[in-house]
Amino acid sequence: MLPLRLFVYDPRDNSLVNLGKASHATGEIYSMSSLNGKLYLCSYPEARLSVYDPSKPLRFGDSEDSNPRDLGPMGGELYRPRAMISGPHGNVYIGGYPDYGLLGGAIGVYDPEKNEKRVYRHVITNQSIASLSYIEKLDLIAAGSSVRGGTGTRAVEKEAKLMLWDPKEEKKIFEITPVPGAKTVLSLATAVDGWFYGITND
């Protein structure tokens, strides 16, 4: 199996430039987001995090001067990193599905200043986190769920949820069923006026 690669688009000749290896993960990059001029990537399996600084020379590895630098798995049974946002309180936030055979996804928090990872499982009981969006006006993160769990599981919950997460306290403060019967909140986006919008599987 080929290692994960990072590509950039060159508009001068309408081509993709292969920047080389981007992670020790053996699957694929599921989500990415930028923070302070750096690109963070999270890959399957094990929600493996890496960071790329386009202002520095390319030299993949896991040491402090590597670029992209593999930061290792997020841990805490966070396995398929379906969504990522960055910025609130200087952190990167990752939402995803658990490992094979498990229910209850997670929100992972990466603090670049401290190089510290924190993972919160079952923030929505028995459901995975499928989408994220930051509501700057309220300093809250909206998260959409999926009733699905890790590969090999059967859903035990009937409807997807929408929750609000406080990034300062790192905890859930509100939860609702946004669309009766929907199984997954596939994506979320926040408008400049503070309203946020979502798309469900149905």
C-alpha cells in the first residue's frame, strides 16, 4: 500500500504537485483545517494527526523539525476523523467515529502550544460525530452526529443529534434532534450573521 501523500495545486500549469509523504497512517486523510499558517491533517486509521508548514522545507518525519510532522494518533478510541475545525481558543477540534466494534464517537482537541491531545467519548450517547462548525458570535462549536458507530456495529439510537459544545470548558451544553428521522448530520456551516446550517442524510 502506498503511503499517504500531500498534493498542492499549481494554477500556472493546471497541475498537482506531489509534496510527498504526509502521515504514518496506512489509510487516507479524512479531514483537514488550517491554523496560524499551518495545515493540520487527520488520517484513518487511529485519527492520526500531522501538521504541514508551507513556509518551511519539506522533510517528513515525527521529530520537531519534520515537515510535514506526524504527531501520532489522537487516542481515546477516536478512529475515523470525519470532521475538523480550528481556531477557537487556539486549538484544533476533530470529530469522528470510534474503532471497530465500538459505539460512541468522540471530539478530540489538539493544543499546538502544549502539544497536548484530549479526547471526549460519548459526547452524544452511542453516536459518532460527523460534522463540526464554529459559531464565533457565541464562542460555541456546533456538532452533528451519526447514529452509526465503528465498523461491525449496529446503531442503537434512532435519530441523529445536534449539539453545542463549549470550547472553553470543553463540554456539551445543549443537545436536540434537529430533523426527526434523520440518521446523520452530514455537514454544518456557520454564516456571518451567526446562523448555522446543516445537511442531513435524507
